[in-house]
Amino acid sequence: MNAVIQAIKKRRSVRSYTRDRIPHEVLETLLEAATWAPTGANMQQWRFVVVESPEMLERFITVADEQYWAWANKQKDSWLGKIRAQLDQTLSADDPDYDPVFYGGSAIVWVIATRSGAATECAAACQNMMLAAHSLGLASCWVGFGNMARTDPELEALLELGEKEKPLEPIVFGYPKDVTEAPEKKPAVVKWL
């Protein structure tokens, strides 16, 4: 099988990481892969914020986790609340340090669209980073709940968002605790003309 197709099929979202730090040079490689994503007129309307220091990670994790549990306690009867409750129970059973948002990863990356309309291009940059991470033995997870960390004004200020800038949901990267197979995917629904 073609190596690119194989990486696409094998890469999966991982929600449990070791505490091993990712070398700075490896993070730079991921960011370089991101910059090779396609953009209209090669405008590259993005920038990146990488959280890698243990102290900063702890700050973002603490705020996001507090916000997450406040949200989760209000969602117990919703379909999403039930799904998350099952996930939390499964993942936290063996891990007293369970982190329900960033899953103990060792780096968080925000891709920030620097102009309106650039979110699609930024999403392509995110996918490039996640595939590159997979090829380097890292794991990743695009975490919508990660933006809960932005509720803290000090942490939000660290992103230095300009007036027209919009961050996508952050991606957590790390070394996976367990390697499991990617789930089967449904065939595409296609109309051929």
C-alpha cells in the first residue's frame, strides 16, 4: 500500500499519552509540515502557538479541566454528556492523573487563522501536522474542548489574537501510552455525475 494512504488509514485520535516530552526539533518538523498545506494564492494565512513547557502545559490543562468538569456536570442527561461520561470512566479507571481535555499530552498547538475565510486552509495545516506526527511515532488528537482553556483571560492573552484572527480547536501531541488500531470507517456516500 502507498505510504501516504497507509498513514491516512492508520492515524487515529489518541486520548492517552506518556509523560515523555517531545523534542523541540520534532515540534518544528510538525510545524514545517503544516506550512506545506495548500492555501489560496499561497497566502498562508495562519500562525501557530505551541505550548510545550511543563509549567505552561500545567496552566492550560488546569483551566481546561476545571471548565470541562463544570460543563460535564451540567450535561449528564444529554447524548454528548453520556458519551463523555463513558469515555471519562474508561480512561480514568487506571489513571489517577486523568486529564479529560488534553489527555496528558506533552504539547498543544493552536493553528490561528490570521484572516476570515482561512479556517479551511488552517484545517489542512492541522491534518498535515497530525499525519506528520503519526509518521514520526507520535500521536495526536484534535480537541474541541481544548478551547475551554481560553476562558482564562491570562491564557487567552498569551495567544495574542488580533482583531480578525480566529483560532481553530487546539491539537494535542504526545507519545501514545497504548497503540490501538484505527476504527473502521463507513464507505463514503457519493453521487457520481
